[in-house]
Amino acid sequence: MQYGLIGEKLGHSYSKEIHEKIGRYGYELKEIPRDNLASFFQKKDFKGINVTIPYKEECMPYLDYIDDSALKIGAVNTVVNKDGKLSGYNTDYYGLKSLIEHSGYSLSGKKVLILGTGGTSKTAWAVCKDLGASCIYKVSRKESEETITYEVATSVHKDADFIVNTTPSGMYPNIDAQPIDLSHFTKIEALFDAVYNPSRTKLMLQAESLKIGSFGGLWMLVCQAIVACEFFTGKPVDKDIIDTIFKEVKGNHENIVLIGMPSVGKTTIGKILSKKTGKKFFDTDDLIVAREGRSIPDIFSTDGETYFRKVESEVIKETSSLSNCVIATGGGAILNPKNVEVLKAFGKIFLLQRPLESLKPTDDRPLSKDMDKLKKLYEERMPIYKAAADVEIDACGGIDATIEQIIK
């Protein structure tokens, strides 16, 4: 391996994609068990590596030189091998600092809670201090001289202005995890989450629901990769490419989720979107039919709506986690808040809007097989659709115009 990333588990990582978009070298992902870490560094069989959980601190004893800022922070995430001498740096600092500055929020004079105690937590402390935060507390499951507990954080420090999550809680595949309940905090302005996969963690989704600024870790990841590349190659990188790479990577992984009333055109539009974007297409109703080996009316008549919704939720959870998909959902998929949460974690939800009079009842939809049922559904579901949607799309202007709006 010449350039790459080491860590214990890397199935969630976008680093290879990001570094290869910079375009200066190939990049590998190498999972290393703890028992093999010493051997890896002793062999020195690389030119430059990034280091992630849980080795940002553990790698330091194997290095010949550690940059002053990384030494002060107490964590290294970038190692360069020059003539057999290993030098360590912390590019996470630049990534997190850039993320906070890019958000437009100011930490000056504010109280900040940092969730976690690992290497990224140490980096976050340095960043928040340098950005002028007046009070900074590390939050951990256990109290120590350097940390407070989550219980203390939610009871004594309800007036915190910002929270920075540096734990892996909520990271794929454990997307149901959430390190803290944001509803306890009365003044919080924004949440910064170092997790980038999924694009919106459960913690971030709660922040959005509470009208709190919410920022994931992808921008941080791209920025730190740019600086790491400069250390690897000894040559500057044009910082203007940060935004380009960020948008490309986000677009490559984020699902397009279509919701709306039966017969609004989700499947038709979804298939064309799939061809235009290169994303795989899935229709959750079709997946349910394929799994059950029978039609939706048969499922409803034999096992009822409760059973159908159970299967629907299973299909949505499986499909959403694939990423880079166009997903057309059934009309009632968003009735379950858990479905909305999973769909939003990996994608952006688009509500296709058409007036009731332009919709058509059909026999293959048990809950909207006549106009009276369709009207009742429309009145019941439209507020739920609007609450779930990230973007509302006017689908009255034809298929091409609708697709153009979504892509834009």
C-alpha cells in the first residue's frame, strides 16, 4: 500500500472515493486488528496513510516525529513515511474548523459540549478553544477529571449553545443509535456531527425537527483529506475543489426518495430519474409484491393492512441503506415515523404534488380504489406528506419539468 486509510472497521468509509477525486494517487482501505497495529508500523510499508477509529492515539508511539499541533491535541490522523522516518499530523483539526466556519455559526464566547473522549474529541477541544468558545465540556459515560456524564450534561448544562458529536454513535450500520437527547437543551444553536455515513444521523434528524442547525461530517472529511494530500505529496491543493468534491460525493451516496399520493407518478418519474442520474431504481410496492409472491390487494384481503405495513417497513429499511438509489414509496409509507427517519438518514425526500382532481383511483390500490376513498386519503395524508418532505415538487408541469426540478 502506498497511500490509504487504516482503522479497525472501514465498511462505512468514503475516504478512497474522496482521495481519488483529488487525483494524485491511488488510495486503499486497510482494516487492521489491534494485535497487528505494531507490526504494520514496524514494516513501514507505505508512503502516506490516514488513521481512523480507534488508532488516532494508539499510533503515536510508533512515530519518529509528531507535529507540534498534533502533539498538543494528543491525536494523529495522518502519517507520512519519508526515507523510513514516520511523521504524524492532525488534519482533522483543519477539517472540523472548516466545517464550523463554513456553517456560519460563531463559537466565540459560547458554551460547547463535546460528546466522546477519543482522538476526534481531543481535536474538537482544540478547535473550539481556538474559535473562542468560553466554556468547553467533554461528555462521557463515566465521570472523570476531564469529563462530565451525559446525565450532568442534560441536567446542569441545558444552556449549552453548541454540541459537537465525536462518538461513532449513529454511524452505519448502527443508524438507530443516538448519544444524547437534544430536547433537554433550551439554547442550543447548532449541532456538529463528525459522522458522515449516513448523511443524516438520528441525532441530526432530531436537531432538524427542533429547528436546530445541523451539520454532518462529510465536509470535515473532505477538508481533512485535502490537507492530508498536501502532507503526502508536499504540494499545495487548490481549496476551491473542496465544494466540488463534497457535492459529488454527497450526490453519489444520497438517495432520491419520492413520496406522494397514489397515482401521482412516483414510479414513472423514478424510473426516468434513475436513468438520468445513474442511481438504481426501487419501487417499494414492487419489492413487497416480489417478496410476498402475491398482489397488494391479496395481502390486504388475506393479512390486513397491519401486516402489509410491517413488510413495507422491512423493505424500506433494507432499500434505504443501499445508498445511491431512487426510491419510489407507496402512498402510505410515510405513516410510520420510523420509515421517514430511515429514508431521511440516507436520502432527501421529495413530495410530488398534484391537485386531487388530477389523481385517479385504481383497483390495485385497496385504500384508494374509488374517488371517495382517494379524497379521504388526500385530506388525511397531505399534512403528513408535507411534514416528512425535505422538498415539495409541483408535478403538474409534466414529467420532464418535474424531473428537472428534482435534479436541480
